[in-house]
Amino acid sequence: MIHSLFLINCSGDIFLEKHWKSVVSQSVCDYFFEAQEKAADVENVPPVISTPHHYLISIYRDKLFFVSVIQTEVPPLFVIEFLHRVADTFQDYFGSSNVGDTLPTGQLSNIPWRRAGVKYTNNEAYFDVVEEIDAIIDKSGSTVFAEIQGVIDACIKLSGMPDLSLSFMNPRLLDDVSFHPCIRFKRWESERVLSFIPPDGNFRLISYRVSSQNLVAIPVYVKHSISFKENSSCGRFDITIGPKQNMGKTIEGITVTVHMPKVVLNMNLTPTQGSYTFDPVTKVLAWDVGKITPQKLPSLKGLVNLQSGAPKPEENPNLNIQFKIQQLAISGLKVNRLDMYGEKYKPFKGVKYVTKAGKFQVRT
């Protein structure tokens, strides 16, 4: 019923939080802070605040707000009674609250994820947009399943207390976005802009998913012909890999891994590009292709030696593909601009994109 609980002092500092199901970003408290600003005094903050995706139910006790996050409609008095019991427990255990309206002087910063007094000679902000494609392709080349798992990792080396806004060309394609606590959730909900005071150094800004299959471009295709004859000690193996939708970028770091049937003794293959290995113990074929040049597509073909007299394998093996495409987010996500407020210097800004194969399987 209660998803999360935040303890907040009168200055708006969240100093304790508890989550029962999954972590709810602190930015959901922005709705509470807005109501707090409108209230004449702390006693007049509405006990129930409705947001687009949550209800915030709160009480005020001993200079503390106990703010609960609810995702479905519940009797508010039940939640309020529960919050009072929580406050009673705190009071019984710790005694009367001595929490002041301001942070103690030992606190380094009003922003819990960023220390005060950060200084750099070179002020830089870098963002890496990394997307992984999970896909299953059937024998005919049709897509059975496709999904993109994406993250934006940041490396921020900026002096002072910069306030950043990162906007995208097409943010609506993102599903199931998870945010770093620094993100102002309300701004994202209303404008689809990432507004935040960043931590210092490396951190993950967001993770997301693109689940609509018609938005997932499959960058490679595989032509395959793998056959085993009944009552025969040999078979044929022939695969060719090529670019499908790479948007003008080079597909590199390609490897193909195949778990061959147990009856396979050895393989005598010829690659037109790269090199291959076959382990007769684990029955794993690994072909290191490298990068694709469209003028001459890489192929691997030859004979498969089988155990004499063994029955024909019931199923053909699946091909597991790995690849990488630099400077491309396959979903089409593109950073529009990065703006900085709160500081007067002009930082160096950079964005890098990379697409990789996740669990990418071709059935034969």
C-alpha cells in the first residue's frame, strides 16, 4: 500500500527515506515542496497531494514532515494513522526531536549527492548514450522479439554548484525511465527535460527502455544454411553476415558464437574474413569477424564432421551475435542541447553514442 516514506525537515532537506517495493526518486517530493511553498505555515500543508502517478500523504510532527508515497487510492486516514504510529516510534526511541530548521554546520552541502566548494581548472561535462539491442530473429529473418536497453552515463567535472538542463530531439520514445535522485522529476513529467544539479565525477544519469518493436532497427542480417544428413557422418555449414540498418555507420567488433550439437566431432571451415575456433569438448564455434565492409560480405562455410552412426540432430543450432556501432544510438535518441545555470564560466560539453548487441540471437 505505502510505496515509500520520506522524512523532511522544514528547510526541505530529505535526510531519511525508506522504500518497500522499489526505489521512488526523491524528485517526487518536488510536488510536496511546491505545496509547502504555497502554504501559509507548516500546519497548512495539504495532508493529501495528488500527482500524475502518485498520492503524497503526509503529517507534521516535531519539526518533521513524514511524507508517504502511494500509487493507488487508499483510505487516507489509515495512512495518516500509520504515519503517526511511525512518528510515535521515533519519539519513543530517540526522545523528542531536536531537528532544527537548517542543516548542521558540519554538512558539506545542501545537495546530498554533491560536496560544496568543487573547483576544476578545466570545466567539462561528458555524456555517454549506450544502447544494447536484445533481439530474436527467426529462420526467415523476421523479428520475433526486439527491445533496446539504454543508459546515459555522465562524467561531470564542473566547478561550484552548476544547474544543468539536458534536452532531447525525441524524448517520447523512452519507456520505463529510471532516474538518478538528482533529476527533478516534475520537470521531466511536464517538459521531458532532464533538469538537475549533478554529482561530482562519474554517475548514471538515467536508464531506459525502448520496447515498441517498430522503433527497434535491426542493424545486421545473417544468411544461413546449416544441414545434417540422416545416416551420414558429415554436414554443411554456411553463414554470411551483412549490414541491414546501420544509418551510415560501420558495424564493428562482430563475433558469432554457435553451440553445435553434441554429435559434432569437428568442423573444417573457411572464413572469407576474420578467424574461427571450434572446441571439440564444449562444441562451441567462435568466429571473430571484425568489421563489415559492404563491398565484400564476410562468410564462413565448410564441412561438419559428425559421429558415425549417430542420429541426425533434431534441431539446428542458434547463432549468437555480438557487434558494436560507434556514434549511433539505434533508437534514434539524440541530445538536443545542454544548458548550464548558476555559474558564469562556459564549460566544454561532449556527447558520445554507442550501440551494442545484448542478447542477440538468430535461429536457424
